[in-house]
Amino acid sequence: MDRLAQDIRYALRMMRRTPGFTAVAILSLALGIGANTAIFSLIDTLMLRPLPVREPQRLVEILGRYGETRGNQIAWKYYEHFRDSNHVFSDLLATAPARFRLAGDRTDAEVADGEYVAGNYFSALGLRPAAGRLLGPDDDRLGIPTSAVAVVSWPYWKKRFNLDPAALGAQIAINEAPMTIVGVAPREFFGLQIGIQTDVWIPASHEPVIQPPGQRGTGALQVKMIGRLKPGASMKEALAELQILDRPVRDDLAKTKNAPFLRDFRLEVEPAAAGFSTLRDQFRGALTGLMAAVGLLLLIACTNVASLLLARAAARQQELAVRVSLGASRLRLVRQALTESLLLSGAGGVLGAAFAYAGARVLARMMGSGRGFVGIGLRQLQIDVVPDARVLLFTAAVASLTGVLFGLAPAWIAFASAPASSLRAAGRSGDTRSRRLFGRGLVVAQVALSVVLLSGAALFIRHLSNLRNVDLGFGRQSVLLVTIDPSHAGYERNQLAPLVDQLLERMQAIAGVRSATLSAVTPIEGPGAARMVNVEGFQEKPDDRRFIPLNWVAPRYFETFGTPVLGGRDFQREDESRPRVAIVNDAFARYYFAGRSPIGGHFTFDGNDRVYEIVGVVGTAKYQDLTETPLRTIYLNALQEGRGTWQKFALRTAVPPASIAGDVRRAVRDTLKGVPIAKVTTLTEQLDSSIVAERMIALLSGVFAALGLLLAAIGLYGLLAYTVARRTNEIGIRMALGATTGDVTRMVLRGAMGLVCAGLAIGAPLAVWSRQLAAHMVPRLPAGSAVPIALASAAMIGVALAASWVPVRRATRVDPAVALRRE
């Protein structure tokens, strides 16, 4: 320990003696370690961190799939079937997210995130209450409850009741239904949905009477299922049994939907130790790609610092030789070298952890800005990235590994130091051919890794550019979107309809508004409603039948969004008293009415005899996703279909959309009293929110590539500067014998370009290989083009020329007389 303390003190003195070197080394490592820690902390939060429940490794999620579609919602009656018939789960629990309006004597009315849960929910998870009791099976057998109960979360108990034990037994109104608080969930438990903090849990049996006014009594609960495997049971066994038990589900789907292709429905199971997460599915590929990118960045930082330490070790070779001559063992010198490198990496790790904490929080906010997710609706996403023991251990492991990696080179020099030869090298550089080759090899490695990073960044940026310039079928500029949430305001549908009319008129009258409309969903907002359709005069093969997306829109919808009307007419206010009408897009018309006009055609929906007449055809537009092939779409008239239920307003403006947001808020507040505005955004922002993953990976890969390029430039500059300084005498002799400045310039540049070309020769094949990996992680990535690699190579050559400028300038200014006198 005494010798270790001596090594540490000596290493600190050396770091203090060379502050420039120390700052560059620590900053380089901090960037690499911090980037790795930031991305890992997000991966840990979304994918790896286990739920705070009993034996989370035994939890599995049950999902349904048919074709390319996969979901985790299933009807309550099927949950009961699986719960009562399976033999592989010790518990099968169910949960369904919801938004509730909470009010009470001791709380102000507010909208909160909640869940309907099966009676075995808390017991199956092995949770103990923070206060009172949790829900049990008896609470779920109440039918229509006369004394309904609820459990609140610890944060909600703290926020609304200040941790008062008297809150237990307090009465609250949830959607105006009386409820009694019987317990508080454990402090660390937030629910099963990652990114959502649940405030209140209610037994699923209460669902018919907890619906908002005007919607009560539906009982159509769709739930997510999680099973706890019995001891010794495997996921393979669970899947085999579920695929036998799912026969009633598949038969019902095929029968009720009149869609033979739904017979392909099958159940799947996945590990659920980390809970549900729509964010996980959306960002899995992006985070995996970014983890690979920051790994490359860290390798570049390591090679950069290793080359710096190698140059310093060469300058200290005589010192090491004297130490050996005075009796120091080579292992002691190795330990000294590794102590210095580990101190540098430790300092870089501490600074990197600070970078990571700030960076991860920024990225979490960016991820949470995405569009509404299926099953979440208007619920607020909260990604809580808190450095825990796992993240800190990861940072410490990365810092230690990097310290060993870049410390190996100087440690080997220390081990190989031969005192006699090193002392005879006094007055000379003491550099050997193998050491020069190793130093150049580090620069070549930096160039190769930088090419991979640069080509990947160019690929992701090009992919983002393609998404932002894709033909959408509507105009993305100058459209303001307003979402209201009247479900908990106490309005009946017939009360809301005339008020919505007044609100549309007020919005249309706002200065700068060209047109205003409303709809059930807006473009690229995410999946909406879909139905099977039967078109008059068209006989469709059963296996070709597909769900057709629907949207309910008001007049001027297509004018507001800039979708062209190709034939027929738009919806009109007079349609309210006429037979049902519809407008279809061009893809629908071409499929069902090939070679004839669809105007005047008729269709019905499965399970409904109501006939719709087609009165217009509009251009085909993207409906759910920027990357999708445009789908056949039907637009129904909101005036005929109960417009009081639609919540989305759109305004096309002649001024910046954000400038009228205040007027819109006042119009909503004055017309629909008590109805909150859930969201105000622009169509451009909504499009950007649908590609958050693509934006994030393009932005961060660009930043990491720029950092890698900078580190490679620093490494190349350091090697060239060291080489020029070492060859000063040689350059002076050459110039004394008649070499021109052009000859010297070409000599230095030849050495630089040789290293760059070697790095390109190694990096280009690696970049081609990495593109194929990236294409598996990010769907529809344009991985076949050679342009990104060409751009990366050109950027690397340009940076190499810039890094060579100072060493070249220094070489051409060598005074032959001074150089000869030194010789």
C-alpha cells in the first residue's frame, strides 16, 4: 500500500506537470465514457432494469400476433379463459390503462393516470402496501359495486394527502363514481408500464360504472396479460400450452370479423421482468445502434490517449532506464504506468458520469416528446433516468477497462526498457522502428473507426432526410392542431355537439385562419379505427380482405390539410339531414373501382347494414406512419356520425401557427367551459414527433461521428508534429542539399495520406459490414448506397489535410543552419 501511495502521488505530479496533456486526455476519455454511460442508462431504464416485484425473472408478457401486426391487448373474457384453463402459470394477471377524473373533499379535481386491474394483481406481483391494504380477489367479485375501493400510489398519496394516514378510508370521486381509498402501493412501485406513473388502481369489475358520463355500462374492457411461471416451467412450455388454449380466440376472430386471414392469429410470450414498454419497441433499434456508435467512439478515445501516452513514454525512456539501473523492477515500472493511466481514466469516468447524467435526461425528454402511443392515449410519458448502482458499476467498469487498454502501450515500453541501450540513446530520440509502427497503427485504427462512425452518421442523416421529404399526400406547413379532452367534463354528447359547432365558427373567425375543421384523428398521429368493408359490385377474395382505416372528418378537412379532391365533392353541412355519405382516397378507388368512377358507389361495413354512398375521391395520403405504403382509406362525415365525440381540431393559417395559439385557447375556454386542452402543436411538430427515434439516432450519430473525427484529427496532428520534431535535423540536411519547401511539404503530406489511405482501406469494408447490421436495427434504412462511405472518406481526407497544415508549415520553416549546428 505504501508503494501504491507513492505511485499515485508520482502520477499526480506528472499530471500536474503537463496540464495540457492531462486536460486533453481526461476530456477525450470523459466524452467516450460519458456517451457510453448515457446510452447505457437509457437502455437500462427501458430494457434491463427489473420491476420492483417478487421474482421478476419469472414474469412473461402474453401478446397476440397475426401477420405483421402484434399487440398486447385482449378481451377480458379471453383473459378469464386463459386464467382458469392454464397449467403453467401460478398467476395470470391483467391490467388496462385508463384516464380518470379524480375529485374529493381534500383534493382538487384533476385528471390522473390509472389502471383497471384483476383482483390478483398485487398478490401475484408479491407487493406489500406502504399503508392500509392492497386490492385482493374479493374486491374483483363485486359486480356493480355499492362500496367501490381503490389503491393510490405513494407519489399521489404524498402529493394530494401529504402522507396523511387519515387518507385511508377517505372518499374520492373517480369519473363521478364514489370510491374509498383502502391502501397505498409500495413507494418504489410505479406500475407495469415503463414511462408511466400510475396514480390509482381500481378493480376491473368496477369498469362499467367508472366510465365517463354518457359512456357507462359498456364493459368492453381490453386488458394486457402478464403471467408468472410456475417453478420449473419454461417459456417454451407456456407458449405450447397457450397455442392450444387460444383456439376459442382464433375461432371467434375469424367468425365475428368475417376475415379468414385472422385465423393466422397466434399467441407469443416474451420476458416481462422489465415490464411493458411501447418506448422499448420504438427505440430498441436506435439505442442498440447508438450503443455500437459510442463503443466505437470510446475506442477512438482510447487510441488517441494511447498515442499521447506512447509519445510521452518515448520522451521518458531515459528516465525509465535510470530507474531500472538503480534497481527498480520492470513490474514496478509497469505498475507505475498503469497507475497513471487508471488515474486518467478515473478522472475521465467521474467527468463522464456528470456528462452522462445531463445527457441522458435530455435524451429522455426527447424520447418522451414522441407522438401518442397505442394503449397510452393522452397519458404523459415520464422516463425517469436516475443513476443507480447498475449504471455506476457500468461506468466504473468502462473507466477501468479503458484505463487498462490505453495504458498497455506505455506499460509495455516500461517493461521492455533496456537501461544500457536507452542510456546510449542520450541525445537521440530513442525511438525504435517497432514503436514508430505501433504509433502509426494507432492513428490508422482511429481513421478506420472514424470512417465507420462517419458513414453510419451519413446513412442515418440521409434516412432522416428521406423521411422529412417523402410525399405525404398533404401539406405539412402552417397547420395548428388542438386536442381537447371532454371525456371528464360532464357533457353529454347531445350537449357537446352544438358547442363544437360554435367553437369551429370562433376558430374560423380568428385573424390569420384560412380554414378550420375537426376530425377523429389527424395525419401521422398513430393507428386509428379500422373496419372490414363490403363494396357493392366488387367480389373480394376472402384471403385478400383487410381492415380499412377510417377517419371521421368535418367539412373543409381536405382543404385544411391540403389533400386534393380528385373527384366529386367535399362534405357539406347539409349532409347532416341526408343519407350517409363517405369520401374515399385514390388507393381505395383504384382497388375497388378499377376502370370506373367510384362516385355514386355504395358500401357497407361488416356487422352493419347501414349503406354509405361515395360522394368524393381525394388524394392518397399517409395515414399512420411516414414509412408506410399509403393505405386504402375511408373518410366518414363527422356531422352524421356523432361529431360531439371528436376531439381533434385543425386550423390552416396564413401566419405562423404558434402565433394564434393564445386565441385558440381563449376560444376553447370561453365556449367549452371545464373542458381541458390536452395538447396544442403544429402539424410539422407532430410529424417530427412520429420520427423521434430516427431524429435521435441521426443527431447523436452525427455528434459522435464529429467527436470521433476530431479525436482522429488530434491523433494525426500529434503524430505528424512528433514526427516533424523528430526529423528536424533530417529536414534541415535535405534543405541544405537543395530540397525545396514543396519537396518537404510533399514528404510530410505523403506520410499523412499514407496513414489515412491505410485507415480508409480498413474502414471502408468495416463500414459496408456495419451498414448491414444497422439495416437490421433501423427499418427501411437505405443501406445499399455507397454515397455515405464516399462522403465519410472525403471528410476524413479533408480533416487529415487540415490536421497536417501546422506540421507542414513547421517543417517548411526549418532553418538548415540551425539544424546542422544541432547535428
